[in-house]
Amino acid sequence: MATAADIIKAALRKSGIQAHETEIEAEEIAAGLEDLNDWASRFETSVLALGFVPVSNAGDTINIPLEAV
């Protein structure tokens, strides 16, 4: 399982928003955490129940398979 920070960093890099060699700022992680919780909660209620529980810290483990994100 991945942490919230792992998912946020991967999303920023895969989308081209953040370069691999650039450090991700704390503000970006905080915004990403809010976006992750919003997205996963909407996905959970309208698409497919994966057992997502909103997280409050970037170091929290996301208890859904990484390939589902």
C-alpha cells in the first residue's frame, strides 16, 4: 500500500506539474491531500467502493490498491 504523499507526488509528476528532480513543497502536498480526499470520496460514492477512508496526514497509508488510483 502507498501513503497519501506517494500518490500525490506520483500524480504531480505524471501530470507534468512537477519535475522528477524538483522537490515538492509542503503547500503542494497539503493541497494534494485535500484533492485526494475529495476525489476518492466522490469515486467511492459514485463509481466503485474500494474502502477508501479520508486521510488527514500525507504519511497516512491509503488502504486501496495503488493501481486503482
